[in-house]
Amino acid sequence: MKAGEILELNMFVAVGRTGRFAAAAVQLSVTPSAVSQSIRRHEARLGTRLFSRTTRSVSLTEAGQTLLAEVGPALDALSLAERTLIAGQRQSVGKARLSVSTVAMELLLAPVVADFRQAYSGFHLDIVVEDRLTDQIAQHYDAVIRRGDLLEQDMIGRRLSGDDRLILVASDAWAAGRPPPVHPRDLAPDRIVIRRPRSGAILPWSIARADEAITLRGSSGLIVEQATAARQYALNGLGVALLAHNFVSGFLDNGQLQWILPEWSAPLAGFYMMYAHRGHLAPPLEDLIRRMQASAPSPP
């Protein structure tokens, strides 16, 4: 493979992972024009479109998704091998401060952190679990883990999990002795809603089925600060919660929760590790990303 083709692949992977030409340019320390031209040359060489472009967004085509799944891990492995060789043992020591949402902590980080610490005993992770949006620079975080729809324009995002969807769940105790609901509006008195940590505003229920979309606003039932509390209240039979499928799938499988009105749902972005600096992450953090990607729940 020619050097120019490897450069094209690097730029393709950067755009595919960040979803933005400008963010890829920042990551690679080149101009957005250089990225755009490289992608056009790459598509022309392959004879297929890798991205669907509009004035507002850039998304991978099916061919682009297939190529990213094959090429991305290979380039990551080559990059990590080179940096590890150069940095030597010194890169296995150090520290990183991470801001992680409560759901991401449970689904992505908690399952891998023990093995990670065993592999990098000299590398210290300072993990702050919080759901509020945070200023990475002001709070001195090396990276934050949040859903992709919260990715800021100037930050670099590395995808950790597939997209999910929001579903309605409740316990048998809540469902017992009442007629089955036929529409989400029937659930208004029993909604468990989540308050935005920073503004205090109540997150609306915006859900849809094949032929209808609705938004339920305001609070009628219980108000909580975190998704973990909403799930616990639902488990206790105190109402119906709108939560990520992957966050409740285990409780659906063991019968502690049931899926209410399964034809209704809402798309939900997957998780990303986001950081602002242009340089490479330390090899231990690169390895942490791969561990989280490998253990992430499968998309519903």
C-alpha cells in the first residue's frame, strides 16, 4: 500500500469517528479542506461513496461503515504499537482524570476497570461520576465519557458503544391491578421523570411509533436527578420510567421489569470518549478505549 493511501485511510477513520470534517482536521493537525480533498480522492479510488453529506451533517454510508469497522482497529493497533515502543515503560505510569456519566460508568467502565488496573498498576485513574455537563478544561479533566449527541464542536470523540434507544419500563408491582395502557398519555400520572442537573428543567418524554410521535412535558409523578434513581423507582413499583434499553436489559431478562408499550421508543446516541487536545492519548487510555469498546452492550 502506498503512503498516500495510508494517509487517506487515516483521514477517513478520523472523519468516520468524529462525524465532522472540522473535528477530524483538528485531530490530524491539517486543514478541513485537506481532509475533504483526501476523502474525495479516496472515494474516487474505491469507486464508491463512503459518506453522505448535507449542509448540516456528515454520516457514513453502508460501505463506509463496513470499511471503518475493518480499518479502524487495524490502524489503532499500529499506532499503539509504535507509541508504546517509543514511550517504553514510562507510558505505563502516570494518571488521567475522567468525568463519566452514571450510566456509562455502569455499562462501560465498571466492567473493565479491574482488569485495566491490573494491566497498568502504575497508571492512576481519577474517575468522577457525574451526569451534569462539565467544562473539561476548567475542571482539569483529561477526557469525558458522554453520549454522542453531547459532543461539542471543538472536541475529539472516540466512539465506545453503538447507538441505543429509550424504552418504557415498569415493574409487575406497578402493572398489577390496573388495565394495560394503550397510549403513553395514559402513563402521565405515573411518569418517573429526570431533572437536568445544571438547569433543573424536566426532561420531556419524546417518543414515537410507526405512525405517531408525541412529547410529554412537565412532571406528573416522581422527579429524580439520575437515570439510576429512575430505574430504582421503577423496580420498586413507583411508576414508569423512560430509560436506555441497554441500561435495563438485564432487569427485563430476569423479570424484575417489563417493557411497557414496546411499539413506542426513541433513538439514543451511543457513548463516546471526548477530549479537547490535539495530541495522542497515552497508550493506557487507548487500551482502556479498546477494552470498553469490546465489552460494550450490543445495540438493541
